[in-house]
Amino acid sequence: MLKPIALLSAALVVLTAVPADAHPSGDWSGWTKDLAGTRHNAAEWRINQGTVGKLKVKWAFAYERGDYNTARSQPAVVGDTIYFGGPDGKFYARDARTGRAKWEFALPESPRYAFNSDGPTVSNGKVFFGDSTGRLFALDQRTGRELWRAQTDDNVAAMLTSSPIVHGGLVYVGTSSAENTLPRDYPCCTFRGHVDAYDVSTGALVWRHYTVPEPVEVGTWPNGAKRFEPSGAGVWSSPVIDRKTGTLYVGTGQNYTGKGGQFDSLLALDVRTGRVKWTNQVTDADTWRSACNEPDAEGYCPGLKDNTNLDYDIGATPNLFEVDRRQLVGVGQKSGVYHVFDAKTGQVVWRRQLGVPLPSGGISGIQWGSSYDGKRLYIATYFADPGKLFAVDPGTGKVLWETAAPEDGCSTGGAAGQANCARAHGVPVTSTPGVVYLGAGDGKFRAYNSRTGAILWTHDTVQDVRGVNGLTGRGGFMAGPGSGAVVSDGMVYVQSGYWPEFENPHGHVLLAFGL
């Protein structure tokens, strides 16, 4: 079991500017913003510490309320167009300034309910995104016409939450599965996590790297259902790429059954072949399925007896950065630890415990992603009693400042009286020069001073808003991969509404802010 880890080392720090592979314009063309995973838009100049307090909602897009209401798709913005998916089984292209419709694409029929479960990436004249049934799509950027699709996995619960990233004629994406949440009478589990590379023009699979060996039948569960192991180690988050070395970095999740493979690991793979350069496994044992949180879990929770039912995925996207001319790669874990490794060798450089670990739940620690602005790492913690936003020195792990989710967040605005409200940050962090953006479990969307951590601006998303599509929507608990802010050319975009749900008669919303 991973223990709270003290700071291991310190070094004199010489910081580089934002990586050279950062997108040179104000566009935000994919979930990570750039290949290095900075989630930082260095080109933003209109919105700064002096003007961010003047942000107002310029337009909104409201979803119909349905059986599934979680907004998971962080938008991409390229030129004058914003691209995003909804929980309604549709994908949209709209004018980024006004919300005017350009085109929309309905996901094809599937044996199970399909919705956009990751953030799109726009590249090579195409829009790439995945859905909840494990399909990867490529649409024409201008018209929305489907160009190709690939079924990444045939597992009954396979899904894509790993947003695709494009480099060198290939589109890279990880696949995970909710197979470990199926009922006890299901023969758990046969899913194997994997990272794939597809040809951007044809959708042909170029290489695949599995994170666990082929599961084998090892007996039965107490109720007689077949049991297979090892399984799991899904890839939930988006990869990042070092162009200079041709290396792809991505994190993996826990085992569903058994113990084996590259679970709870950071992987370094060759971008052309998928060959493993190095791996670093940060938890000794971690086997978890949702039965671990049900009554009478013994016999159905593989890690219950030895307390290894942790659910301590590396579910966050890594950050690439340089210190003293040494290339480093950092990543957050659900245990609350932020790990930093030598990008070439995988050797640990430093670790810092930031969040409170909560075993068997997967709702603690660091989730989805952090931001790097060339000076500081900005890292948020989820259900950490309370969740906080941290600024951390990238060379040593020293905490430069920390700001807790405000105490009055659940007693003010639309969150007041909501049973599921929480002082929690299960949202990827975003930054621009001088400003850090972060949504919270109280439904508030906030901007922070990057130097001090002071809150500069707050918007309550838990209120009715009329969408440009004619529907009324309301925001809610802000968490998940879709609630990360996108800042592009003087506008800020964010989805609001995730699990656990607030009481809401409407669907959730995409909000577009401007000065």
C-alpha cells in the first residue's frame, strides 16, 4: 500500500519557458492544449489578473435532461469554431463567439447507450473523439461528415475517457472499461487496458500496447460466476508526447482481478512502435471492483483481506517540463501523491503528498490533470477534506501556496441545500499568464492569482440559463474530464454538471465567458 511520501530531494532550479511544442496561437485544439500536457495557453493576453473579474456569460448551450446527464467533453477551440460533445449522444460544432450552429453529428446506433465520453482533438483537417462504447471517430472538421471510425475494444463495458492526441500522422488514445462495476453475477473480469496508435487518414491500427497479460479462468466467485485474472489496468487519461525523444507517456489504472501487469504505472512508450522504454509502478498492489463498496463484500472484493482494494489509479494526464536542463515528467495519482520522474530513465526525482488518500472509492487524491505555466505546477485535490489548489515548485516539490475550496461554497448560491455538495476539486486545472482556472464540487467556477493563490473571480454555475439552442440548462457539481476550462482568444469555456448530481429539473450546460 502506498504510504504518504515526504519530499525526497531538492535542487537548484533553472526553469524553461513554456515548451516549444505548445500551440503557437490562441487555439486550444485538444484536451492537453499541447503535446507536453501543459494545459496552459501562453498566448492569452486579453484575460489577465486585472480583467478576469469582468468575465460574463456571453452564451450558453443547454442539454436536454435524459437518463444520462453528465457532461464529460471538454471543448476544443480552433479559429472561430468550438467543438464539443454532450451526454445526449450528439457532437457539435458552433461559432466560438456566438454559439451559432455550424454542424452537428449524431453518434451511430450502438448495442448500449452512446455518448461523447472524452474531449475532442482537432488536427489534420479532422476532429477526433471517442465515445462510451469504445469507438474512436474522425470527422471532417469543416462539415462534420464521418471519415472513419475504429472500435478500440469489444469488451462489453469498454469506453474511451482518454482524449486523443495527434502527432506524426498518428492519433493516440487509451482504452478503459467499466467492467469492474457490473453486477456480481457477471463473470469478472476479462478486460485488458491498452494504448493504441491509429493512422490519422484511414483509422487503421498501427500498434497496440496492452497493460496486462491475457486473463485466464481461475475458478469462480462465491455465487458460481466465472472468475478471470489478472485484468484491468485501464487507461483513463490522455497521453503526452516528447517530440525530441519520440516518447509517449501515459498513466494506468488498478487491477480489476488478480495482481499483474502495469497497473498504477506511468508508461514511457516509443511513439512509432509502442515499444516500452520504461515503466514505474507506484503502488505495490491495488485490486478493486465496485463490489468492494457493497455490503458483504468478502469473497467479491479481491483486495479486501490484505487492504489492497485501493482504487489508486494514475487517472491524470502527465506534465512534461524541464529543470536544470533535465527533462522531467510528472503525474498525479488518486492516492493524493504527485510523482516526478526523470523522463529518460523513469528514476524518481521527487514526490509530494498533497491529498488525503481515501481507500476503496477512487474519489480522493489528484484526478484528470494539472497545469504547468513554465514557472509553477498547479495541482488540485478532489475529496481531500477539503479539496485544495496548490502551486508547486517543479524542481523540488515545495508547495509555494495552497488555497482550499471556500468554506461557504456549499451554503451560498445554487449549491445551498444540495445534499451532494462538497468542497472538492475533481477537475483538471487550466492556466494562462497570471491566472489559474478551476471548477469545484460546489458548482462554483473560480479564477485564482497564479502568484498568490488568491481568488480573483467566482461564477456560480448552479443557476438557470437560457441556451442558444432554445433550452434552459443549469450547471451542477463540477468534476470529471469535461469540466476543465478552455481559454482561447479572450474567451473561457467550461462544461458544468457531473456526478454526484445536484437536484436539477433541466439538463446541464456549456458556458462561454467573455469580457
